[in-house]
Amino acid sequence: MAYLLPSPLPGNGEYMDKCVGLIYSSLPMATNMISVEALSKIIDTTQLTSDLEGTLHYDHSQWIDVRLALEDFVWQAADLLDRLDDLQEDLSRSDFADDVAGAKHSIDLHADMKKKIMKAPVEDIDLIGQKLLQRLLLTTT
């Protein structure tokens, strides 16, 4: 993790040094302070945005759009998975009928479950996932 501070820091130099020292001393890891100019010696400039003297194109609104689409897809996929897991549990129960009427009832229940499984929007979720994957591939190039 990196915390980037503008150089030079505005304000009284001694006061700012104390503030930065306080911030760094509260962090649970070793820290080094470097200038933006020295950052390109540690991190490839293709991974830095223009405000950090790099060449990485970054569009925050595009990132937000992709992130929201990804979260929506994950939510829909998880919901579908929960529903299919519930159906699998119902199918794995081994309730055996004692008579013909019970057997007919079990057949009807299984027919209803088959309808639910066939109505599950697996192809729709797959299509959404494929479109999202294409979108992610286009935004990374």
C-alpha cells in the first residue's frame, strides 16, 4: 500500500514534518517517503497515472461503471447459485413413498422441480458474464 503526499508539502516545514512523522509512526509497517519524481524508479510508469508522471490512462467514471456492473453480476450469480443449491438439497432427499398415491405425489414434486431448474436463468447469467468479461478485456487494453 502506498500513501502519496504532494511534494513539497504546503505549510510550515517543521510542522508538516511532525504531522507526516505522526502518520507514519501510527502505521503498522515499515514506511519510506519518496518524491513523485523518484516513484518512477520503483514503479513502472505504465502503472502510474499522469498526475504521478506516468502514462496509465484512468477514467474514474468508467471504473465506477465497470465496478457496478461487476457487483450486479456477482449478486445475480450468487442468488442463482443459492436457488440451485436449495433445489439440489430438495432433490437429494430420499423420501420414499409407501403407496401409489405417495409415489404419484413424489413424481409431481420432481416434475415441479424440473420446471424450476429449467426456468433458472443460467444462460442469461452466462451471457451477462460474457459481456462483462469482454468489457473488462476492452478496458484493460
